[in-house]
Amino acid sequence: MRAKGEGCLTFDEGRRRWVAKVPVGKYPSGKTKYKTLGAKTKGEARALLQDMLGERHAGRLPSGPLVTFEEFAREYYAGEAVNRMSPKTRNSSFGLLRNHVFPVIGARPMVRITPQELSKLFLQLGEKLSARSVIQARALVSGVFTAAERLELVSRNPVRLTTKPRVDPMAPTQVRPHWDLDECRLALDLSAGTMLGLFLLFAVYTGMRRGEILGLMWSDIDLAGRTVSIERSLSENTYPVLDGSGITELECTTPKTAASRRQVHIAPELYEALLLHSRNEYIDDEEIRDVPEYAEFLFRGRTGRPIYPSNMNKRFKAFCVRHELRYVRIHDLRHGFARILLANGTPLEAVQETLGHADISMTRSIYGSKVPELEIRATAKMGELLGAA
């Protein structure tokens, strides 16, 4: 007979299985709380009992309910993650889990998810996502398990026993072919005098991010000094709630990094467009309501509120379709700004400062190796030097 507190083995006649039971505490009513596991044979059940006793002795035996991965992930992202991530990061991270991880392991109890099961999941994701996206998904799953481990819902984080996918350095990146100068000129001509035209002028002439442009206020514009100060970024964030739905809100945040808070010169074409906008002489498809609360924003929609970034994407795509322009992402206009300048002799340091990159190595890694004109200029210069010698 086992001593009190050391658990027991019983046979479940209905399920025809041996059951190992270990006491792990008491309920508020005072009734003993047990952790149970089933096995086909008595020997297997005895081994499970010894394992659970060892886990309990080490303080790693979870005593909570069998919460599923999706249940806990939703609770984590609606609670603890609020103080650990920016709204934009939390939104994109939860979206990756919701779209690619929940359909596979979301309904599985966390305590029963094995390293082998997770390895299979990451291999499956690798068939439809890039290696970098799989690495990100692996890190997010690990973050959920780490939080559950801290709350003693699981005894360990099984992700630690899986292998991190390898990134192929030759794999294509998200940087796509940008508009050339002729395409930029045509788009600016076709959109001249409209709100979208002003947005494109900022994107093409300054390389600003979408959220930085939409977050601009008149107080950021110095027409006399012909500069624009980038002080904030407008983001669109969906906050997950426990019932599985989400609440989407606009939010002004500080720029992406400290270096992103910068001052950019206003080109003559952009200056003229801002003068036109300041006199409310825009030819636009919609009439903007007068909402004093948001009157300081340069870019406002029909309701008078700031424009949602996703709505600006839709406007831009519809504009490209309507005028039969080659569609690129709005962020590709930023890539085009950098590449065109580098190809035409602008120093890398100047491009870095204008883009607001924290480190020049970031500018070099993204753009420096993708501008063939730089290599042509370098080899031509060596030819000049050798010829002179």
C-alpha cells in the first residue's frame, strides 16, 4: 500500500484502461485535487505515476485545467501581451497564430502537445510560408508556452526541443520591383490635385512610411523653412478579445525607432501641393466633414477622421487599376525612393538619414546590394584609376 500523498493506480472498467492518480493540491472546498493519466497496461501506468511524482517533487507538475493552446493564446494576447508588445506587433503576431497555428494545434490541450507534434507543424508551415515566417511562428508559439509554463499550466516549453528552421541567404526578400522614374511621373500627373496625389508626393519625394504620412499634422509642416518633422505614426490595430472577435482602432504612436523621428526637406513640387491643400483647393471625389477634433491631420477621410492605413491601400490599388498602372505596394514606393537615389549617386548615409534607419548597415543590407549601378560605378572607377596609372 502506498503512503498518503503518493498517489495510486486504479483500473477503469468502463474505459478498460489503467489510471495513475497523484494529488496536486486541494480545491477551495477542501476536496483533494488530482492529476490523472491513463495507460493501456499497469506497467505503463506505474511509470506514469513515478514520472508525475518526480514532476510534482520538482514543482513542475501543472495542476490547472486542460486549457487548449488557442484558449490560452487568446487570453495571453488579450491580457499579458498588452504590456509586452506594441499594438502593431501584437496584432500581427496574433494574426499569424490565428491564420496558421490555431487550425492545426489550437484545439489541443497544451499539456499534451509534444515536440514531435510541433516539429511536424513547423514543417507544414514551411511548405506555404517563408523560412523567416516559420521562425517567427515558432517564436510566437514558444512565447505562448513560456507564459503558460510561468503560470504552471504546463511543466515545460516543448518548443525548446524543436529545431529552428534554417534561412536560405539566397531566398528572395519582400522587396519587389519598384516604380521607375517614368512610372512615378505618370502616377503623380494622374493624381495631381487630389488627396491621394498629395500622399504619393510624400511617398515618392521623401520615402516616408505609410503610417508616418497618414499621421502628419499641420504643426509638423514648416512651409517657411520647407521641412516636415516626423513625430508620429498612424497605425490600425485590431485588439483580440476572449470571445474570438477583435476591435479595430486607429492609434497614433511614436515613430518606429528613435532615428525615425527626423526632419525631411520639402521638394518644390511637394511645397506647391501643400500650399494648394492649405487653401482647401483639392479636387477630390469626396467631401470631408468638418470635425474640429481631427482638423490638424493633413489626411482625412469622408467622415473627417484620419484615414485608416488599410483604406489608403484600397484607394491606391483602385487608382492603379483605374489608370492601368503596374501595381506595387505602398511600401515599395519607399524602396524605390532609396534605390533610385543610390543609383544616381546619392551617398548611402544621406539615404539612411532620410529613411530614418537606426543603423547604416540596415540601409546597406536592404538596398546596397540590389543597385547594379553601384557596382558598375565601382568597376568603372577602378578602370579610370588603372588607366591613369
